[in-house]
Amino acid sequence: MLIIPAIDLKDGKCVRLRQGRMDDSTVFSDDPVQMAERWVNAGARRLHLVDLNGAFAGEPVNGEIVKAIARRFPDLPIQIGGGIRSPETIQAYLDAGVHWVIIGTKAVKEPEFVTEMCTRFPGHIIVGLDAKDGKVATDGWAEVSSVDAVELACRFADDGVSAIVYTDIARDGMMQGVNVEATVRLAEKSRLPVIASGGVTDMEDIKRLTAVADRGILGAITGRAIYEGTLDVAEAQAWSDQQLQQR
């Protein structure tokens, strides 16, 4: 199971939000490329980047920073979300060296777009499902739809999606622990690899997720916890590796 550091980009800086609110952000660095290097040096095997401005604008806003990180670490698998709503945007990111693009809002509003992009860019599409009380949110979490997260994930099961990033909005940035039960349910119902996000706080969360990794949990995205020091990337990855090797 991968421990995946998150780098959320807002106005060119590395920040963390609470429950997706743009007006409740904490700036952790003015240099996102340097922050990426920090996590690479800590042993991260994948990075999760989010263009927060792009999620609201519907198109990339911090795209040049994303490309700069990809150029700086050409061998590091990177996934990017936020404002990805056209094949041109996907192509530009893949050309820059990004490995996966995360389709969120567009996946909810136009599910057929995911199907088309999986055909056009096989192996490079991840769907991001951000849910509150089981219902999917869109447009940078500004709107909560009536669409059930599990049902939508199942819709993409045969499309060739590489993974689902599942975020429990109520827990994101709140340091309240990850929603393991909902994450596992999504993985088992959809039969797709799921990356847990939202609420990953400390080693207890890593232990709980590692315990169910064989039920479809590919990794855990962590943001505020690693920035505030309640979780150590290297320690968490080493512990998870050791536990899974012993099985």
C-alpha cells in the first residue's frame, strides 16, 4: 500500500484546506517543487497533486507548477487532479510527464467522458470521487449532488479506470481519522483499486488501512498530517511494506 503525499496548489503555493473550503486554507510552502523534493527524499513512491484554483475554474490554473514538478522528478509517478475537463488538458499533462490525471467533476456530470478518455488515454485515467454522506460533490466540493458514490464507481468498473481516489469530505483536513469502512465498501462494490483520502491523521489510520489493503486499497493520500508532523511518510511506508510482506 502506497503512502501518497498530497501537494495542493493554490495561487502558486502549497496549501491545505479544511473540508475543501478555499477560504479556510493554511500555506505550508511558497515553493511546491521544493516541497515535492522533501517528500521524494522521504521515500514517497507517488505524489498526489491538486490544482485547487483549477477545480473551481474548470481548467488548469497552476498547470506550469505541476509540469515543473514532473520535469524535476521524471521517474516519479505523479497523479494530478483539479480542472481536468478536456482531452487537451489530459494530453498536455501526459506530455509533461504526469502519469495519471484525475477526473472528478466531469465524471459526475458526464460519465461518458471518462469512458472516452479511458479509450483515448489507456492506463492514465483515475476517477476522483469526493463524497459527503455517501453523495458525490463537484466543482471543488462547492456542490453536493444526488449521485451515490458507490453506484457511480460501479459505472466505471469496466471502462479501464486505473483507480478511484475516494475522499470523505467531512474528514478532509480535519485530522479526524480516515473512513475505512466506506473506502473498503467502495473498493469491494466497484472491483476497482481505491486510494483512500480525507482524514488520514497518524499511524493508527495507516494500520487500519494496511489491515484491509488486500480488499482493494491501493494507497492512502495524506496532507495536513505530514505537514503538521502527526504522520511520518518514511515510517508509514516502511511499516506498511513490512506488514504486507509478512502476509
